[in-house]
Amino acid sequence: MAKIKSPSLFFVTSPRTPFKMRPEIELLVREFAGARWVSNTTLQASFMKRLAQLPEFEGEYNQKDPALSARDRITRGPKALGFVNLDPISITSAGANFLDGDLAEEALLRQLLKFQLPSPFHIANPKIARTFCVRPYLEILRLVHSLGRLAFDELCLFGMQLTDWHDFDAIVDAVRRFRVEKVARKGQYKKFLSSERSRIVSSMFAQEIASGCIRTRESHETSLEKFIKTKAGNMRDYADACVRYLRATGLVTIGNPGRTISIIESRRDEVEYILRTVDRNPVFVVDKAAYCEHLYCADAPRLLTDDRKTLLKKAVRSGAVDSESDARRQSANELKRRIKHAQEARRAAVIDAQVTELKSFAKYDEILGVFKDIKAKYVYDPPLALEWNAWRAMTMMDGGNIKANFTFDDAGNPLSTAPGNNADIICDYGDFTVTVEVTLMSGNRQYDAEGEPVARHLGDIKAKTGKPAYCLFVAPTINPSSISHFYGLHRIPIKHYGGKSVVIPLTLDRFAGMLTQAKNCGYVPSPAKVRAFCEYSMTVASEAEDEQAWYDAISRKAENWLV
């Protein structure tokens, strides 16, 4: 049972991307079904060690206490959202639908709409017990719909206060007042935002501040400034988690370049049906058995697509079936699968249209602007924004077939970053390939986190295609350890990576400069130009006195790469 200690909204934060739960749930129910989970640290540790062996596994786990890492994986997302029953371990009917790739989005949506505070799984501290009466995802979805769009800063400041759905109208009014004041403070937004953040956090945590309980868990510092900064950071983390999970349902999108949340227009009727029909009150708060029965159900709450007539019309309208008579012959789940595939086809068409526009350089100024916003941390999800904008830059820069490994939503906006076992971007130039890896990490952590995976991804591409392959490694700054590592990969043939590895480190500014050269040269750079730049790096590495001389040479070449 989780204890809620903060008087702000609480959301599932682990994993950050909801569909990462699927292989973990599959492993749990495949190999440990029927066993006891609660207080069984031996089983929990065994699960974590098995999970780490899966190719889908990303990151690290607590080697000293793997059971702790296992509980973090299972009792947050999978248990809280009702995908698994841990008493004993079993898949729920909602979880079975979540594991079905074609029904996963709908299954996630139903469970998010049922997530509530308080619940038998989430009990508030007695001091704030009366704070909560809400289904958090439902009310944030309502807030986005009511306001038309919701800036991420607005979600952090005001959405996180929506702990009781009866306060909804007051929260809407507060957002609107904030917008009016923001316009009046034009040119001073950062200062205004800081002031509002301090005021709101101080009000929400007035009891702790008045009693002097302002020491944070992460620090021994007891200053009010540190306390407010920490609480505001926590609220931002929960807001981020909320958006990630709502976006995974396919109902909302993030506006370019990632600052505002809005309803996807083609799904507006579904959202409005939800807001009209789903109960806003928590249920079975003190009856765990009844709550679990409610939570584990795969068919509740009812969605617009559960209406047979509506589903038939949507199938015909989306082109998922040839005719209405064809639609009538299909089961509800089969129609939903076909509609999903039709949506994927439309999404591909949207992305194709974006590619055509990008190749015309119509978005050149916007791309440079997004790179600046990323460096200034003025985007909602900087890692995702960087992958997306690098894909746009590579698509614009030359004539290759540029594939992004991050996912898109139905509006053609980036949805989630590339999985950890793939290169971020793969550029197919016919007789050779270039991968692009991007990161916002700096310092030694850049080398620690990126050094080996970058070479491994490049080696995988060589083995898969049987063609020469190169890599561009792009970051705001390049750490000296990364430079040394990539220089060594140029010179030392490593069988595991397919021989010598040409990984070229570029600062974000130099990468953007390469795009500017492509725009100004008067022609579309050919694949031969790209390959020549990569081969130049290999030649210089074989001749350079050391890694710094090599890095300086390729940096100069990047500033004039088309010559």
C-alpha cells in the first residue's frame, strides 16, 4: 500500500513510458504466476535478475537489493493500474488486453480513467486525508479539453493542485488569470513564472513551512528556497509522468516545439464522451476486494467505441473496412484492430507529408529555433525534442531515406524516444548507412551512458545491412572521454562492433551549422558528400597525433563539409 504524503496530485512515475511495462508483465506472469509476491524478497530478486537478461531491458538495477528494484517496477505501474494481481501473481483481464498490441492503447486508457485518489492502493497521510477526491488522469484530460490547450508550466502550477474534482472550475479560472498576467508581463516571463511558482508552492505547503518542517529528503539543507525548489521539482516530475501516460492513449498531443498539450482533433468525440459519462468520484475507497474487481475489469469504463453503431461508423469512415456490410461481419475487437491499422496508415501519410515539406527547407528557421530552445531547456521533453529535431534536420539536409526510431502520434508529433536497443535515427543512402545518436548528457556521464551503446548500435547496423556504416554523435557539448573513446574506435578493429567504428562527435551548434551549409549551397547534397565527410574522419584518425588533433580536424571539416 502506497502512502501519499504530499498535498499535490500524484501519478504513476515508473516506468516513464507506459508500454515499457508490457515485457515486464509478460515475464512476471509467464515465469512467476501463482507465486506469492508480497514480502517475498527472494522471488522479487529472482524476477529482477531475469528481467535484466531481457533484450528490452534498459538502465540498471540495485545490485545490492534487486528486490527493491523489482518492487519499483511492479508495484507502481502494473499493480496501481490493475494490470496484474499480486495476491497471488496473475494477469488481470485488463492486463491481458494491455499485452495485446492492437488493444493496448484502449486498455491503458480504461485503467487511467479508473485510477483514483484515495484508493485501497493509495492512502493519504492522515494530515491531508481530506485533500483527495479525484481521478487524476480524467480531470487533467478535462482540463486540457476545457482550456483548448494547456501549457506544461500551467499543468505544473495549477493542474497539480486539482486534488479534488469539485475545485475544477476554480483551477480553470486560475489558469485564465495566469494567462492574462503573463501577457501583461511580456518579456519578463521567467521572472513572473518563478514568482508564481514560489507563491503557489508556499500556499500548498503552508502547514509544513509554518511548522518549520522544510528539510528535504535529498538534502540536509533547511532553507525555504531549497524546500520550494524541491517541491516544485516534484510537481514537475508528476506532471511530466501524467502527460507521458495520457499521450500513450493517443488522445492528446504536444504542440511544436513541445510546449502545449491539446486534444487530437480526430479523437475529440471520444474525449467528450469520456468527460460526459465517466464518474468523477473515487469508488470503493475502503473496500479492497470491490475496488480490485472494479479495477481489473477489461470492459470498464465504457468508451465511445464500445457502442456498436459508433464503432461501425468509425470503421467505415477511417477506411478500416471496405463497406458497412463488411464491418457488420466483424467482432468489436477485430474492428478496433482494423481501425488501429488504418490510423497507423494515416499517421504514415502525415509523416510523408512532413518529409516533403522538410526537403523544401520550409521548416529551416523553425528547426534552428527548436535547437536553441532545447539548449535553453525551453521545451517540454528535451531528449525527445532533440531526437525529433535531429531527424528533421537530417531529412532536410540531404537526399537519403531518413528513419526515426522514436514514435509519432496521430498528429505527426513525436510521442516517445527511441528504445534503448536501437540507434536514434538511421539514414539509408543505398550503398551505405549513417546512424545518428543524440544526447543531452555532458561530463563523464555522457561517456558512461553513451559510449558502448553507440558502438553496439553501429555494429548491429553493419551486421544487419552488410554495408559500410558510420555514425554521427550529436550533443550540446562533447566530453573529452567521449572524444578519446570514439577516436580509439576509429583505430582499433573490434570484432563485436564489426571492425573499426567511425563515430563522429559533433556539438549541436556544429550539427546545426551543417544544416545551414546544406540550405545555402543551392543544391541537395548527395550521399557521396555525406560519405566523404565520414571517410575524412577515418583518414584523419589514422594520421592524427592524438584524439584532440583528430577532433579539432573533424570539427573544422564540419564547418565546411560540402567542399
